[in-house]
Amino acid sequence: MKKNKFIFAIALIGSLLISMVNSSVYAATGYEGYAVYRDGVLFNYTWHAAIMDEAYSTTTTRPIVHSTLGNIVNYDTWNNFLNGKTFKGVYRPNITPTSTDRDLFKSMGRKLANENISYNAGYQVYYNTSTAGTWVDSSEISSMRCDGVVEYIYEWYGFKVYGNSTYWDVTKNSFWGRDHHSGTAVTPQSQAGYLTLVTSSIPK
Amino acid sequence: MFKKSKLILLGIICAIGIPIAASAAIVHSNKTIENPILQKYVNKDEKKVKLILEKLNKNQLIDEVNAISTDLGAENESTSLLPFVAELYKRVNKFENQEITKIVNDNTNAITTRAIMVDLYTVKNEKNDNKNELKKFLKQSIPNEVKVKIITASTFDETDIELLKYLIEQDDDNLTFQSLKKLSKVDSKEAYSISENILSNYNIQSPQKISAAQKATVQYLRDNKIEHKDKFISLCLDILNHTKDPSLKDSSVFALSDLYDKESILKVIKNDSIDRELKVFSIDQNYMIINEILLNNPSEGDIDAVVKAMEIMPIRDLIEPLKNVKENINNTDLEKRCNDVLATMELEGHKGNVKWLDKNNNGGK
């Protein structure tokens, strides 16, 4: 009887492990969907942010998605992201995302890149409050900052980054909510403080 | 006399030359910072930068933005402008519209400065967009980057249709992309007609034009609740299967997903060449369409596709509808998969993302 129970327990654990392996085989791997930061913006003023589109910095030639000046939200090389500055770490939302959540993060990064959204140095995410819906769809964003890419992606899927209990969700159409995420109220460096450090090493 | 003059000259040289030599010698991260404006910000933290900026008058602030844009902007150091723009926004009401438009139109200013002033104008006039004075520059000779900024930041109406059509013809890149996108919001039928032409010979069109035409077509089909989208769905699949451009592959999947259509989402789920994360995105975006499939007497093939979708992205909201159609399954293998996926949905299913049901997205119909 005891032996049967033992075999049953082993079989149960085995099948659980197999199902865990199976469910993660095709899901986000490595550092996909995590935020990455480096320093050196206006010397020591703040950091620069991007989202990992690939598992590692070496997976493809353009492993990250970010918003840069004079350009649009787009994929870029690891060297362009670093731009000779010091890497500050890989970060995730404070509530641990599942690999499926990270698939969603990554795909939303690709969606933002597909919308050709231009740069905005003042607001994390800028949109017309009169024409956008209750929730600001990616096609309704007129411009965004590098930390806005991270904030928008995580908060569209309900993972809070920066903000008070009323205005934290940057994807909710609101004049004051948009304002809450503007200027120096939040910067790429301070944004990282609202996330959890995964590793301070370059993701490779 | 001569000695005295020499001494005075030496004094003048020292007075002017030493500070210049000293300022030119500032080095940060093994790099010499020659621009005296930039030198002020070396090793300054947020508080110190703020103090410097608060002391500048309007013109000085614009000069600083120009200097930073020219030096650091060229290095792609976009976020460097953050404190300067924050300070500009604080003073938004101290700028007259005419002052802002003058800076936008002045080609001696850096393109970035001009783009920032477009943003400032937009913020200042958000509630008075009918009298947008920036639009007049769209027919003038200003850089396309500034034009794009004006287009994305502005609201257009029926009186702008000809202007937008003119802009669509101006390049094959972002200017066309943004203009066609805006036209589709103002006159989706006209944008659809232009898009049909672009997509009819997509092999010779730029990726930006094709992507914009896909978006404009989606907008038209959704706005007019056109039922038969087969031709467009086939076209997107054709582009997806044949293009080597990764951005166009993505654009085709997003167009199929943005349709919020039964046939379209089924094609995405069943297509093995689509990346997993894009399928996850589409299933999440279309969970209410999948719900409708289950509520409307689905065939076994439809149930098979829904089970496949839930194996990729389990959604709790669909547990009951899926349970209700389980009896229609004859295939034992599918029945087993259905039971397994229902267990997964109970255990680790995501909640449907109601943001997709927004009226503007049309996800909830």
C-alpha cells in the first residue's frame, strides 16, 4: 500500500514536471520581455531604457526595442543601445511575470515598433485625450519616451510600474494620468527603482 | 611703453585664454567635452541640473536645447533632453504660439529642437486644435522629420483630405505612413481606395507603404463592419508567407489580429509560420472573438482551433464556453486535449484583457 502511494507520488511529480517543461518549451526564454537599462544620459543625469525582444543580447543583430531621439520606436543593435555607456541591469515587474506574460511584453514591443511612434522627451506616453479611447491603443500613441516603452508595455498587461493608486496605469486615457507620467516625475533611472533587478550582468 | 603693452596683452590672453583652455579640457568617460554649454552639466545630478535650468530665460533655454540636440542628439542620446523639455513645459504659457511656430520654421535650429517645439505647441493648444498653425508648414520646404512630427501630433478633419493625399505622395517612408494613417481616421473610404492601389502591386512598394495600407484597410473594414474580409485576409497571408522583411511579416500578423474577425484569428492560430509570441498577442487581443466562436455552434474544426489557441495562451474567461461545447467533440484525441487544456485554463489561465474591448478598438463589437 505504501509502495503504491510512493509510485503514485513519483508519477504525479513526474507528470507535473513534464507539463511544466512542455508549457515552457515554446514560451519566452532567457531575458525576453524584460527591461534593460544603461547609464550615461546627459553625463550622470539619468539612464536609458529598452525592452528585450530577444532572449539574449547576442541572439540576433537587433535584440532590443527602444525609443530614440530623431527616430521612432524601433529594433536596434546592442551596441547602439549601450552607446559606449555602462550597463545597469535587467529588470522585471515586481509581480513575477509568467513566460506567457513575457511573450505578451515582447509582442507589444513589436507592436509599438510596427506603429512608427516618434520620440517625445517630455511625456512617457503622449496621445490626444479627446480622440483616444478609454484605453490608449498603441495606434493612438503619437509619441513616447524610452521609459514610456517599458511603462506602456508592462501596464497594458496590468503590471504596475510607476505611479500612485489612481494614475499608475499609463495606458488609461486621462489628462492627469498622462501628466503624472511626464517631465521628471519619473525618469528611466527612477523607473528602474519601481522594478525588480533580475541581473546586473549583460544578458548573454 | 612696449613692455607695458606686452604685459597688458599677456593679461588679456590669460584672462580669456585660461578659462577657454580650462573649459576645453573637461573630460568625461575618456571623452573631451568641448561645448561650453554641455560642460555645465558634467557630473551634475537631477537637483543641480534643475537649479541651472531654472535660472535660464526662455531664449537661453532654447539655445541650450539646440546645443544638446546638436551634440548629444547626434550620438542618439535622446533622453538627455528630458530635463530641458521638462523645464520648457513648465513655462508653456510663457510662450506665444507665434514664438513657437517661428522656432519650428527656423532652419537654423536643430531638427530635434524644432520637433520639441512641435510637441510644446501641441501641449499648449491641446484644447484648441482647430486653429493648428503648424499644418501650414506641411506644404513648405521643411525637413520630413519635422513634418512627420506635425502630422502625428495634429488632429485632421475633412478640410485636410487633399493635404494628406498630397503628403502620401511625398515619400515612401514614414511621411507616407503617418499621412495615410491619419487619412484613414478622417476619410477611411478614401484611404482604403489608396491602400487598394498600393496593395494591388505590393511587390514593388516600400514596406512602410504596405504597412500603412494594411492599417488603413483594417480601419475601413472595421468602420464599415464589412463582413467579407477574405480577400484582405488572403493578401496579408500572402505577404506574410512571401516577404523576407521581418517588419512586414509583423505588420501582416498585426493587421490580421486588428481585424477582430473569426476567420482571421482562426488563420493566425492555425498558421505554423507565425511566431509564438505574435500568436499569444493575437489570442489575447481576440479573446472575445474566440468566445463568440464558441457561443455560435462551432464545428469540430473550430473547437480544435480554440483548443490549440488555449494551449498557447489559456484564458480563464473561456472555460465555461469551452466546457459547453465539449459534448460536440467526436474525435477522442481532441476530447483529451480539450480536457487537458481546460485543466490548464483553470490552473494558470489569464484573465481576458478588457482593454481590447474598448469602443475604439472595436474588439467587443
